[in-house]
Amino acid sequence: MNWIEIGTINDIPRRGARCVNTPHGKIAVFRTMEDQIFAIDDHCPHKGGPLSQGIVHGAAVTCPLHNWVISLETGKALGADEGSVKTIAIRLDGDRILALLELATVAAE
């Protein structure tokens, strides 16, 4: 496992996201209004909706397809819904975003 740079905090608007392609699938990287950064698999556990296109509120994202709310901290569906997505460890080095990934290269969309 390696810490790999996947962009900078300025690449993501507050309450926004970007999608990063990896050999293991797409991950969604989120920035909250408070400048917290989170990364999770970019598919809703319900019907596979693109979470990177959802609405960020607090430390959660609402899926754009069926309004499931997913915790950015735990990857778990909130409320009455059940299911979860994988979370990816993130750290900031200045304004650089580093993700703990099992690969050598990534490509941002």
C-alpha cells in the first residue's frame, strides 16, 4: 500500500467532489464546507449510482439516483437504508491530497 497523490484540495470545490480512476475502480474524493477531505468507492450500495455526482452536506453525500445518504466517514448508508461502500484513507500534505492505494498510478476525471 502506498500513499499516492491524487490532486490538491483546490481541485475540489467546497461541498463538491471529483472522481479518480484506479485499476481497482473509481473512487470519489469529497471536500466538505469545513475543508475535510474524504474518499469512498464511487458507487452507491443501492443501485450503483455515481456518488461523486451527489450532493455533499456535512460529512455525508446524497446519491443522485435514489437519494440514499452515505456517511463519508464510515461509508455506511444512513437512516433506514442498509449497505456500505469502501472508504479510502486520505491525508493532506499541505494542499496535496494523498490516498492510501494499492497501485502505482491513478488518473483523475
